Amino acid sequence: MPKLYTVDDDYNDSRLDRWFKNNIINLPQSLLEKILRQNKIKVNKKKAKSSYRLKTGDCIEIYDISKFKPLDKKVKIKYLPKKKEIGVYDDYIIEDNENFIVINKPIGIPVQSGTKSFKNIIDILKNTKYFQNSKPFIVHRLDKDTSGVLIIAKNRKFAQLFTSLFRIRKIHKTYLAIVYGKVNKSIKTMKDNLVYYENNKKNIQKALSNLKIIKSNEGYSYLELNPITGRKHQLRKQLLNIGNPIVGDDKYFINNRKKFKNLLLHAYKIKFMINNVQYNFKAKYNNIFEDFLKKNI
């Protein structure tokens, strides 16, 4: 007799192979394909492909697979925040509802752990009251040194929804930045072919951003930026290309000027619509940004 499973909301629109690896056993893709061809996994009593998109309520039948051993998963060491650190995040919350939260991300901390960073936003939020009955889903990212508005979903359904909205450019973001030099007033839009390298392979991606000068002098310019595309480090690269790198950007701009250790790039606003409801969120920039602005522009 096969074992029966019912797909819940969290896996609506997920691929069958992803559901299987997350909920049953993590097998090599080639072996899973073989099992599917042998009709040992059925969806709604029918043969299915690994790419089949599940729907809430789908019935999955799985015949005996006890002889198979799972792939060894790399054990991820999670960051365990202190109580004091968890409490601080109450001050960063902009919106909290049953489907997502919006925070004003502080500078100097990445959204998730990486090879060069251990402490991260996601592991801290997992331990807060905001995710007592759910878990955080990343739907977009901000650089470690960028502050500002960050959306984190509380369930897979809204994670997929936000991912789709970002993909079709229905989520609109506004950034604030302080850059070196006086920006040319004629520049309203930045269009670039940005170069990225992945596994020693060169990739070129088109990038488009709108630019507005708020204040400017010979030393610095205070800008409002609206990225239309969503490329990695897009604004940092584009501003460098026009000769006005962001203050504190030591990754793309190295010179003999006195170094400023904080990146002055802030995700200020985000807006989107869900089920005909318009959402608008703002995040005040931090004291470091404010002090530099007052003293220099």
C-alpha cells in the first residue's frame, strides 16, 4: 500500500521534486527521475513529472522507497543571538502581519549567513516573537552594508507571491545615497551593461535606474534613486560608472581620499499592491547617514 500525503498551502505552486526532497527524502535528481518513471510516485492517482507544479490539496501517493538512502546534507551552523540582541529588533519593525514583516535593516549585518559572515538577520528573526509560529522566507536582499526597508515573508505562499512581484517589476523601491562629487544635472536615467563573472564565465546584464538630485555641492551629492532592474550591486556600479561613487564604498571605489567606513546607501521606500490593496513603507535613515548629510551637504 502506498503512503498518502496531502499538499498544504506552503507548497502550492512548488515543483514536485522540491516537495519530495524537503518532505520525504533528499535523493539525487537522477534517482528521483527514475522513481518517477517507474510510477512509484503519483499525483492524484496519475503519473507525474518532477517539474509538475503542485496545488493545495493534491494527493501524492508514494510506494515503497525504504531501500534508498538520503544524500548527505551539509550541516549549517546557525547563529544563536543573545536575548538582548533579539529585543533590539522591536525597534526595527515597520510592519508585522500574519503573512510578512517589514524591517528597517541596520547596517553591517547580512540578510543571511555566508562564507565571510556568521551573524545574520534571518537567524536572529527566527528567535523573535514575530516568527513563533512560522519561519522567515527571504524574498529579496540588501547588501550587508546597506540599511533600510527589507520584506521577509512568514509563509511559502507569500514568499512565492513576493518573488513573482519582484520578477515582473511590480515592487517599486526608492533608495537614498550620498555620493562623491557634483552629479551632472542632465543625468536623469542610468543605463548600463554591467559585467559579472560566475565560475570564470563573463555575463553581461542590462541595468536601468532613475536618478534625482536632492542636494548637491562641489564635494558631495545627495540622491534619490529608483532601480528599475534588480542586478547585484546595481546602484553601486552605476554610480561609479558616471564618476560619482557612493561614499563608503570600498569594494568598487578605492582612492587616496580619507576613507569613510560606512556605506551611505539606504533603502528608503518600497511600495506594491496585493489583492487591490496598496502597501507603502518607509524607513528612516540611521544617525551615521544623517550626521554626514548635515555636516557635508
